Amino acid sequence: MLNLKTPDVTWIMDSLYVEKQESLQPVLEELKSLNYTIKDAFKEDKKGRSRNEYEKNGYYLWYASLDVPRYGKCGTCQEYISTGGIRTHNHTCEKCGAITYKEVIDGSYARFEFVEENDAMFTYKLQMKAYLWDSENLYLYPELDKEGRFLVYNQKDGEDYLSKHSDKWSYTELDGKTWIKIHYKRDWERDPEAVISMSEITSHYCNHSIVKLWDGKEYGEWDKVPVPESIIIYEAWHFTPLPRSAKLHERILSAAGMISDQGWYHQDGRREFLPVHFERMRIFVDRFTEIPVQEWDKTVRRFRVDGPGGIADIARFCYSKPDIANKPNIGNTLSALGKELEGKHLTEKEIYEAKRGLEDDAW
């Protein structure tokens, strides 16, 4: 977190709420002095919304970004190299020539299906052990596993599937052994000669890392540097203090980094809300709503921590008759299907939401 000198600003995660108009330009200048690049988010808007809509509805109006240099680090020579293409098959280090990555190695498993004219959303696939990939053709062990699994062919059905598409592959000799050879390029959708659609390849060879360098120190690819790499900035004086309303909970949840749609979450009662989420929401309630924070402190202990339950409790805390989103979600259908196949118990709520998930527009 940055300790800014400008007064009347509040941090929630990596969002900065400027509470008074006179503090806006000083805080922007202060961020520029710390090497942040500032963009006017309203000028970047592509949907034709007005600035007044931005102000009143609480969209962020400024975006600050910090350019943190990223490099590849060769696992052989330990030198910093370009990240360009570092995770492509057979890429080599520009310093020592060592291979930095192989998509397929001997023993990788490839899960794929042959390209059909009418692809269905859920289809059975082949899973075969790979020998190598020369970026044009995939060489596979000719044997299939006897047992299948969810949406993966067993040996008999897999052999039938291979036979059905015998015009799309061939046997070939390589290194003294016989392999199944199939034409395969990474960007199969742009390859007019593509015969398979790859779903997954497991077991890669990785001989590099991605690192960030900041203030003379090295950080991992997903590590955070001591300051935010991006900041969204709100002109909070336009919309605060927010009164109780049917949708106030949506603003509070969003500020805490949570989705306000009950259907988006798992329906089995598992924990979704952590203490940090309630801490973020408390800051927003205290600084930007008309609700006394003492009421929040008194009530928060009784809030449920699962997604649907937590949203309902927070919404009713904000307003007696809240408008709570609960859209059908295909994810609930897939989750229930997976648990059913594993022989796990489904609650009535899970079954109901699984059926409702079929109404999802994404289906």
C-alpha cells in the first residue's frame, strides 16, 4: 500500500477513493511523481456513457499503472532474457541456447478430439500418451488405457473412435518404434489442415521462470511488489454518502472484490466470505454510506459466510426489501454433475440450482 501525503483519500484493496474534489489533482500529481502513468477512464469509455453517469453511478474515473519490468530467467545460465516466446515449444535461451520450454515431452498425456463438422459442447475425447511433438505432427504411443473416465473414451470405444477417423492419422516409424502420427499445430483453429482439437496436454518441460525487477530486487511472476502495479481511482464526493437502498449491497460487495449475484457461487454452503472481505466492506460502509458503522460492527458476526447466504444477509442489513440478483448459472449444473458422478451427496439447493442453471444464457 502507498502512504500518500495527500489528505482525504481512502484505500480499499488497490482502489483509491478521493473524498474531496480539491484532493484530486494533488493525488494525481503525487502518483505521477512516483512514476505512475495516469489515464482518464472516462475518455477511454467505449459505450457512450456520459461523465455524469460515471460520477453518479460510482464508476472509476482514473486509472494509474506502474511499469514493472518483467524478464525471463533461464534455468540453465540464470541470465535475464526476453519473455517473448519463452513458453513456446522448443524455444531456446538467447544467451546460452538451452531449451526454455517444451509443450510435449515423452510421457505427456494429450486429450483431444477429431475435428467434426458439428461439434457438440460436451463430447467424449481420446486421451493418449505422447512421445514427442515437432510443432507440425504429434507422435503418440499406439496403446490406449483400458479404463475410461468422465468424457474420456475407454480402450474399446477409443479404438472404435480411432478407426472411425482412420483417414486423419497414420502409423509411422521413428527411433526404431511405431507411433501414431497426427497432424497438429498449436493454433489449430487457424490451421486449414487441422484434424484434431486439443483440450489439454499434461506434463511439460519448463526450464525458465518469469521474474519482476523492482527497486533493485527480484520478485516472482505472481509476487506483489511493495506498491500497487495498478490503481483505480474514484471521485467519491460525487456519490457519497450513499443512503440505504435496494441495491446498496451491490456497491459494498463490489468494493470488497466480491460478486453480488447469488447464482455465481457454489450452492453447497462452502465458505466464500473471508475476514478480509468483511474488513473491506466495513471501510466502505464507514466512509461512504449513511449507515452508522456501529450497526455494521454489531450485526456482522451473524452474517453467513457462504456466497448466497452472505449476500442475502448483507443485502437485508442494507435495506429491508433488497433487490438481490440470483441468475441461473451453468456452473452450478456442471458442479452438481461432477459431484453426482463422484457419488457425492447433493443438497436440495444444489439440485434446484443445477436444474435452473440450464436456463443460463451461456448454455
